[in-house]
Amino acid sequence: MNYFHERNIEDFLQAILEGKEPLITVEDGRDTVEIFSAIYRSTSEGRSIKWPMK
């Protein structure tokens, strides 16, 4: 698992140095967090959650 984190961090730092977009953007990360939040919320509340959440 650490391998993938290391690769993501390396890519992020390289993107900063080169002034380019990283392979995984902030938007990608935000979408991932929102998806998992919806899953957890759905499970805890026992109902469907619309995605994207508002």
C-alpha cells in the first residue's frame, strides 16, 4: 500500500516543480471522499443517498 502513496506523493511534488497538473487532481480526491461519505452515510442511516451530495 505504501508504494502507491509514495508514487502519488512523488507525482504531486513533480507536478509542482514542473508547473503541471498531477495525475490525481484535487477534484478527483474530493469526488472519492464524497463517494465514501455517501456510502458510510447510507449504511448508518439505512437509506439511499443521492450522489453527488449537496
